[in-house]
Amino acid sequence: MYSYIILIGWILGISFMGVKTPQSLNLYFALSLGLSLILLGFKYFNRFYKKYSCTDSSIFKCMTLITVCIFTYLSGLLYADHALEKRLALRPLQNNQSQHLIYIQSMNKIKLNDQAQNNTPSFRQQKLIQQRIVVLMPNQQPIPMVMYVNEQQAEMIQLGHYYQVTGQFKVVHGYAVEGTFDKEKWFLQENLLGILDLQAIHTIDENQLKQFGFQSFIDQQQHFDQRILLKIERLRLDFRHFISNSSLHNKGLLLALLTGDESLLSVEIQSLFKKLGIAHLLAISGPHVLIFAMMFCFIFNLIARKIYPKIFLKIPRLYLLVYPFLACVVFYTAFVGFEIPALRTMIMVSVFSLILLLNQKIQAIKHLLFTASILLLIDPFSILSAAFWLSFGACFILIRVYQTIQQQPRQQVQSWQAKLKHFVQVLFDSQWKTFIALMPLVLWIFQQFSWLTPLSNFIAIPVIGSLVVPIEVLAACMSLFSTSLGILLFKVADQLLSFLLSLLDFLDQTLGFKLDWWAFSAVQILCIAFAIFILFLPKGVIPRFWALICLIPLLLPNKSQYIFQFNVLDVGQGQAVFINLPEHKMMVDTGGFYDETKFSIGQNLIIPYLARQGVAQLDQVILSHLDQDHSGAFAEIAKVVDIQKVYSNEKDQRFDHSNFEYCYQGQHWQYGQVKIKVLSPPKNSLSGVPYNQNELSCVIYIQVPQSNQYQNFLIMGDAGWETEFSLLQQYPDLNVDVLVMGHHGSRHSSSFAFLKQLKPKLAIVSAGYGNRYGHPHPIVLKRLKALNIPVRTTIEQGSIEFNVKTNGQMEIKDFRQTQKWLIFKSHLISD
């Protein structure tokens, strides 16, 4: 029991990486350590001398377990926090133009877009090439970064070489919105601490590098382990070139399944696999590693029997094969770049090999937890990866499925038909049980899945796992000795993949696979998790009908603990405000990327955010005007979210199927005590909107009388001085507590007179980091400073949320304060 508690406590502690910790955490750790030592010491002392009977009591055992659990939890938390602070200290804090020395120890990654699947003249422009680099810093630890290069630059960059580069160093700065992809977390987990946009590059040799004082780094790269890793990386690159230059049809898929390198993988295949819920098969998983090791050991066994059969009399076959098996697992794990599923397999095989050599009993669940703990000890940042949770979660479910099968009465299976039927039944059971068990985790991480995922996995896993991967591994090995034989085997795997893709395409067209968004709040996902946990418990532990009780909250309306929520979302250089009332959900603007086909604010930010809030329907959307940065995401949102009513100052083709109405001065709505009004533009000026969109933006005024802090919110859209002057004339007594500043803090809005008369208690700027317009403009910031008006920006704070409780108390949350890696430290805005 203690081993389970220690392992679980350690994993839980590390899982809270990034959470702000109290200053007294070290004190709590010392107290828990001391108390654990006292309780355990007392227990083992009494075991030998038996002077006290209290150590056998349930209270003492329970207290000891809780204390040990708290101690291991705090140990994991402190370990993770120390590793995080150490890595964050290396991150550059400001964008700057500079010249640096770099080292190339990894091959590049290529991302193709939809047009980059043929040899067209524009092929060079259809690739995004990312090169991982190590930036050498004088008197400082080298900093790993990612460098973006074009195809010509990529051709001159070689593994194991040093270069002097000139370029723009950029801070990693993503969108800080709840429920969306966290770019900064991903870069941190991948140990990439900055971005370099390359401008110039030329090669330097080791002698030149020594003159700059980097002798120790050069010596480090000459170590045996570094040279082996570099040779493996070159081997991976050779296989990319080998497959790329071949006549195979499914080059990208073959390469991805062999080495985990998705550089040749087409967008269509990636989209198909994602839609079918089998994208995990593109990652190198445990079966890939084990197949390679088993094939090698099979050949090793044949050779040993042929050359020196007496060796099995001296060393049992099982013990003899452990070492080459483990060596193959380590090699293949390095060959695929130490991806988490492969690394998990390597550690598990190492643990099981040690247990086998020591003649110990294998306890699958305990050793799975032990493997996870070792992995987190080696790399605590693995906890930030979805692959970690899904990989170990799937292993846990498969172990439970295996244990259930083992507990069933054994039947004598004779015919191959009965064996095949049994295999298909086990495969089907494992697929749907894994799918159901991982559903809460998938909903939390991705917020979308397809109900037909078990079927697609049922078809794809046997073909890829049992046929394609073994043939590919054999083909790769043979190609090292005979190119023609290797190509022949690759063609066999290629034909199997063509058959599989044809079958998957047929199913996609026939059954209409669709990756649906599911709008479940955190509480609802927790209820689903509890229900599934109860269903997977052994019979008799908890009645199954309790699972249905856990699902009752899913049938009830999604009620918030707040009577009013006002969230200025971080959509970069744009504006989107979500307003959540008990009986009414609405948005003012939706944001939008300058080209939604390249990066969709709707798909990547707004829809995931609404799904995390449990919002599947918007009762009202007000678009202040139709500039791309205020309305560009609307079309994508409307495909997924049911929108009841749309208002804007003009109409276009996007609203043909919407319940559209023009917004103009005088419109008002009331929901409970909350009042929403349109203060501008005048109805008779709407005809001039095409010629003066910004000044005729819909200006929205919201009153929340229940709040005991901020009660009046004003959203200006892109309105400037002209509209501000008009508002001051028409509403001289306008009370404003929170001002969402016009035109993202442009110098042509938020005039001194306007700010002076309104004198808001807080100003908010929605703008993008490093935007080319220089928003918010320094002049505007000086105006605010002169009037002592505090300002918050989505650049520094991320999404800014105002929540009013039933007692009128208001909470203000800055999303960038929720995780340590999101905290904005450069303070460029306030300088």
C-alpha cells in the first residue's frame, strides 16, 4: 500500500507544475517529512519490540498513509517547481535583433500545407521548415530554440555543424484563453525557449568556435553518448531521404509509422486520421518499439541456436534474450527521438527486465505507476504533454482488460476459427473499453471526439500494428544491406496502407465520420469520469445505478455560480467579449485572424473556449462592425455553435442564413437586472457604414447594478474621436467603470477629453503582442497615466474576466496569472 501511495503522491505533485505555490511550501515539506519519519520510525520500532498496540489501529495506519502521501505530493510539487523555474530563467524576455552562434543537433521538421503535395513551381513557398537549434551563450547555459528557415537555407544546414546566424529573436507568446491550445506550455514541454526568424547564416568551424570561448561545449559534443545520438539522428534523416526519393505512394505515412517523422505527411492524411480518431497511430508507440526488439531477438535466437546451441544450457533462454531485447528497445527509442510513448515503453521494459532478472513477481499496475514516476523524474515536463496522460491511461485500461480476461474461466480452444473469434472479441473489447475509459480525458484535453472512433481503431490497429509496422521495420533493416530488397518490402507495406486508406475513405464517405465538439464544463466532465469509474469497478463494489446518478448533472441546465460574467478574450490583434448571464449567453465581436484559412481564431480559440464553458448556443452576437479583427471568426463559429440572433452595423453574405438585425442607437435589452444598450451609431447614419466603418461601430453599454465594485461597462469597438465627442454630447452623465478602449488603444481614439470626463476606474486594451500598429499607442498610455486610470491589456494579462457572485462580490481574473509560464515579465506595455 505504501508503494502505491508514494508513487501516486509523487505523480500528483508533479501534475500541479506551474501552479503558484505559497512561500511557506518548504516549511510544509519539512513538517511532512519530519512527521512521516516519526510515524514510520515508530511503526517499525514497534514491529520489533511490540511495546505498543496503537500501530495496528486503523487510525494510526490511516494517519501514516495520509502523511506519507502529503510528503510525496509536496516532494513532487517542489521538484516540478524547481525544474520549471530553472527552465523559465533561460527564456529570453524581449524581442531583439542579434547575432549568435548556434549548433545543429537535430534534423528539421517540415510542415506541408494543402498546396504542397505536388511538384509545382510554388512548392518552395508551401513548406514551413522548423529547425531545432542550440544557441551558444557566453558564460551561460546553451539555450534550445526553434529557427524558421526557407528551403534554400535548410539545404545548407547540416547535422553536427556550427553556424553564425543573424536574425530576429522572438519571445514565445501565445493566446491565453481557457480551454485552448497553450502554445507557451507546448514550447516549454518541448524544451524550446525562443524563436529565431533567420535572416543570414554562414558556417564556422570548431577552431573559430574555440576563439569565442566555447571549448567546453565542443568537448561535450565529443562524448560517446552525444556522438551516438548524432549518428542516430543522421540515420533518421537518411531514411527520410530514402523514402522521399522512392516511388512509393504513401511516403509520408510510411515515414511517420517508421520513425515518427511527419515531415512528408500530407495534410489530407493528417486530417483523415484526426477525424477518424486514429491520429495516435501516427505517433511511435510501445508496439512499434516492441516489434523491432522481438524481431531482432527472434533472429538472434536463431543464430545462437545454429552457431552455439550449448549456450542455452549455461544461460536460460529468457535471461539470455533480456539484454539484446533491452538494447533494441533503447536503440529504437533513441531512433524515434525519445517520444513519450516510446520512452514509456523503454522504462517499462527496463523495469520488467530487472524484475525478471531478480525473480520478482510482476505487479502490472504498480509497475506502470513506477514507470510513470521514473519518467517524471527524468523529465518532469512530460506531465504537460497530452501524450503522457493518454499513453499511460491507455496502458492502465489495457492492463485492466487483460486482468478481466485472466479472471474468466479458461476454455480449451482448439480450432483456428475459435482462436480467431476470441482474438477479434478481445480486440473489440479492448477498443471500446479504452475509448469509453479515456473519454473524460479526451473531452478535457481536446473537447471533441467521434463516436465511430472504436470502429476505425478496430480496423486500423490490426493492419498497422500487425502487418505494416513489422514489414516496415524489416524493410528498414534490410535497406541497410540491400536497397532493392528494402524497397521491395516497403512496397508491400505501401500496398497494405493503400488498401487501408481506401477502406477508411469508404467508411468516411459511407458513415459520415465527423469530429464533433462537445460543450461540457469541467464539472460535467468530472461527473462523466466518476460514472465511468463506477462502471469499470469490479462487480459488487458500488452498485452500477450510481453511474446514472453521476450523469444527472448532464441533463440539467449548465448553471454558473456567477450572476454575471464579462470576459475580454485574448484573441491577439482583435476583440472578442463573452458575456455569460444565467439565462442569456452572448458575444460582442468574435475576433478574427487576418486570414482565417491559415489560422482560425474561431476554430482554435472561440469554439474551444465556449465548449469549455459548456456553451453550445449563443443567444445573441453583436458585431460592432465587420472589420476582420472583430468579425472574421464569426463564420467558423456559426458552423459549430447555434447562434440565435446577430446584430451589426451592416450586413454581408455571412448572415444570409442568420436571424440578422441592424444595431443602432436606442436598442436595449434587459436580462434580470442586467441592462444592455446600444449608444451608437444613430439609425439614420447606417447608410454611411461602408465608408466609415470604424466611427460607426456599435458602441455597447452594460449596467450590472448587483455588483458592489464595477457596475458599468462600455465597449467602444473601433470608434474614434468623432464618436467619442458625440457620446459626450448625448450622454453627459454617462457613468463608466470599465472601458474597453476603442480601436485597441489607437492614438486616434480614447482622447484626453473623453477619458477625463468618463474617468473610468479601469481601462482595458485588447491587442496582439508585437502588433505592427504599435497598439496600445504610447500617447494613449500617457493619457491614462496622467489621469491615474489603471490599464490592463490582453497582451500582459491574457483573457481578463469579471465575475459577479450572487452576493454582489466581484472577482477579477487574469488568465496569465493562472500558470507560471504564462506570466508576462517584460512589461513592455507599461514602460
